[in-house]
Amino acid sequence: MNKLHRQVFLAAVATAALVAFATATAAQETKKDVSAKKNVSDKHAHQIAQADLAEVQAGKLGVSKASSPEVKKFAQSMVDDHGKHLSELRSMAKTKGMQLPSAPAKKHQAAMKKLQSASGAEFDKRFMTQMVKDHEDALKLVQDTAKNAKDAELKADAEKTAPVIQKHLDEAKRIAASLK
């Protein structure tokens, strides 16, 4: 191989190496971008699922322990509405390869323990106070998700869910005020 051929060969090898490096770097950055977007969406979906799980669990407790028919009715609507949304969220997550929790967050579990020790009118008051707090938190969560989620489907779900949670919050506040 003469000197000119050698230089052309080395230049070609160097160019190929640079192209391979640039391609690998771009692919790695794309994977990081997708991973970052997925992590944000996963976090939002995870938190919303935990809120739904908590409302279903609290609702079931309310149906069995509430003394007020109005509180029992509200509790049943929590089981129905949040159970339906949780099912929809799980279906969406499954298509996206997301893992959702199977239990409420520890803070919700602690609140449930406190509710379990109450009975009668005291239970009703505590339950509705908890429902107000939970729905205030849930409303902030879905509003944040609607504003900041990168996943279009999750964002649309949060936009659709926010008015339902607002309705629950308004109803919870009305019932809680009537129990005082």
C-alpha cells in the first residue's frame, strides 16, 4: 500500500469512527430524553394511582362504618368513581409499559388507620375531613399533571379528571360543613 492509499484509508477509518461515535452518542441522548420523559410520566401516573387506591380503600371503609346516609353515599361514589379511574389508568399504563402501585402511599395508609379507630358521628366527621384533604391534594396533583406531564395521553386524562375531582372536593366540603 503506497503512502497516498494509506492516508486515504486512515482518513476513511477515522471518519467511520467519528460517524459511529456521533451516532452512538445521539442514540444515547435520545434514550436519556425518552427515559426522562417516561420517568416524569411514570411519577405522575404513580401518584395518581396511589390517590385513586386511597380513595377506593377509604370509600370502602366509609360504606361500612359511616352512620350518615349522605356520608355512606359519598363513600360509595369514591369507590365507584376512583375505582373506574384506576382501572382506566391501569389500562393506559399497561399499554405504555408502566408499573403502577398496588397499594396507597404510606401517608394514606396512616390516615386509614386513624379512621378505623373512629365510629358513629365521629367517624363521619373524620372521614369527611380526610376526604376534603385528600381531594385538595388530588386536585393539585392532576392539575400539575395536566400542566407538566410529557405524555399526551396522561396529560389528557388529568385534564378530564380534574373537574371530577373538583366536584368531589366541593361535595366533600359541603358534607363536612353540614356535620359540624
